[in-house]
Amino acid sequence: MFVLLITVKRKSFLTTAALLAVAGSRAEIRNRIAEIPAAADDEQYWSALRASLFPIENGRIFLNNGTMGITPYPVLASLQKGFEHAASKGAYPGHTEDLQKAIAELIGCDADEIAITKNVSEGINHACWGIPLSKGDEVLMTTHEHAGGCIAWLHRANLDGIVIRTFPLGKTAEETLANLKKAVTKKTKVIAIPHIPCTIGQILPVQEICDFAKSSNIITALDGAHPLGMIRFNVHEIGCDYYSGCLHKWALAPLGLGYFYIKKSMLNKTRCTHVAAYSSNEFNMANTPPTGGTLVENAHRFYYGTFCGPLFEAGLEALKLYKKIGPERIETRVRSLATYLQESLMALGDKIIMFTPTEAKSRGAQVAFRINNGNPKASSEFVTSLYSKKITLRYVGENNVDCIRVSTHYYNNREEIDTLVAEVKKAIG
């Protein structure tokens, strides 16, 4: 496992330039082993991590971590090593539960409640098509859904006649919860919402929502695309029935790796629509008639067929790095950068319309806003214009939100945020 070569004292810290000079190259730094310091001056510490761990080209400001994170060198190395091993040794990947165990430890559940998926959408489809619903049953969602979070439900509505209802987000957790409760009817059978919407980065009061749902005999299915790697959470404490997440955003694993949590009590109440190897305990086509055994008694029934062993190993490496640096430290870092950005933008006045709540518990590491300078296309044009300046943001046009979303990770810094805010000042005139 890769760890960072740095010796840190608060009064004698090697700068990024000095560190690189001593090590000779980034490749050499990656190959040398020492402990990541337990304490360090904030900006210097994160600057050293960025220089040593990430292949971000000089001058690029990447603030679209909500779409994908930048994969660290040790994770990329693990991926390459895995593929080379398979190719050189003719080694088909064995089936282990190491990744499931690592995810379960981080999100507060048992490993047999986790199935590995390709992405969040796959997990959401497991829940959507697996929950028994009849024509006229209602599924409650927000007006801030991602395509991967809602299209399966919308398609099921077309096929099976279930009804999709929506509610608006509030400016506070209390207001959001009140809006949800108002939208619930006697026909509401499922609440299928994001933990953190992709649109404006608002952290929803999911534990309170799940408590309410449980008291009302309503099933809960959460879209967890963003939280893992950004904030700490525990699905058992939240109390949801299903949770679909991924590792390629804030957890910094390679693209194409997700997970699906299903509460044990829901396992045999949930139809399994796609099965293959690992889903069943046995099969024998030589029997007359052929026999297929029974589905395995855990979430692994939703995890089937040939899997990408090198990808799993790389994902595990990403989670090891996350734990090594420290989930609490990372959460504090990314949220503090978002707070700094939000406050800097709001100081620009009424030409900025802020979408992300200012309430601390409702704000994570994403800030969404609209440029209000009289040009109806100002926000989208602003995002497009910054590409040529090597500044990457996300324009949110879906659901008519029409805003700019900025996602901060620990390899970002205040200098980059100041650069962005300066560009915003130019745009608003």
C-alpha cells in the first residue's frame, strides 16, 4: 500500500518544491514509503498531498468532483498492476469480499448487506424493480433528481402504472422535512430521494426522513452518489432500506465502481430481477429437470457474473488511502473550502443567486449558484467559457435548475477558489 513520504514539523515543513527536489520525481515519491503525518499546517499539508498523489496538470483548476474525482497515483498503479498480472500470468480474478468489507466498515453496515455494482444507477434499478408495487401506488421523489436516480422509477411508472410525486427542497433541513411530509399521501409506498442531490449539493435530513417513513410504513431508497468520501455517515443509523452509492466521485476510485446496500430485513421482500454466477448457491443442468438451487441469503445475490478484479483492487486501494488520511480530516477540509467559496460568492451581492443552503448541516462540499446579470444564459456560458482557462465546473440544466455547481475536494485550495471568484466578478460586471 502506498503512503506519503513527508516528515512534518510545524516550524520546519518541506515545501512542495523542496519535497519534489529531494525525491527527484513524483514517481519516486510514490515508490517511497513513510507515515502520513498526524499533524501538519493545513494548506502546506494539503498542497503536499496534491503534489505527491494526483496527476492533475499544472495550472488546471478542477472543481467538478461531484461528477468524478481525480484518481490518485497509487490507485492508478494498483489498477495497472492488476491488469498486467492478469495478462502476464493468465490469472482470472478470484472472488473475495475485501471490497464489500471495506465499504461496509465505512458506511456502517455488515458486509453481507453490500453488493458491488458498476454505478449508482445499477443499485437504484435493483431497488426500483425489486420493491413490490401495484398500479396506483405512489413513489415520492424530489424535484432535484439525477437521471440515474429517477429514470428507472419513471420507466416503471410507464410500464406498471405506479405514480411519481415530487416535493421541493427547503432552505433548511426542517423546511425540507416539512415539505416531504406535506407531500405524503395514504398511497405513498416508497420515498426514493438523494442523500445529497447532484444539483445543488444540499445534504438532506435523511435520518429524520427515514424515521418518519418507518413510522408511516413507507419504504426508503436513497441515492447516495455523493456522500462516501465527502462526509461520514452510517446507513444503520440513517435507517434506510436501500442505499445506492459509488466510489468514483469523492472516494477517488476509478470510474465504473459502485455499491448497493440492502437492509437484511428487506432481502427476501425484494425481487431479484438479474441473476448469474454468485447469485445462486448451486445449479446443475444435467439434472432432469435442470435445477438452479436458491438465491444466496445475502446481498451478494445482486452481484453477479464476471467482475473486474483489478478495478476492485484499485477501489480497495482508494478506500485505504481515504482511511489513511482520515475521513474526519477530509470532511473538515472539503466542507471548509465550500464554506469559504459560498461566503466569497455571497459577498458579491445580488448578482449572485445562491442555491445551496447556508445552514451548516445542510451544506457539504458543493456550492450551487446562478449568475444574475440580466443574461438568461449567463450561468451556462460562464461554465463553458472557463474550459479554455483550464477551470472545470458543472452547469446544472436538468430539472430547470439552471445553476453553476462547484465541488471542492481536498486537493483544491483557497487560491483556486479566489481565482474562480475573480472570474465570477468579471462575468457579473
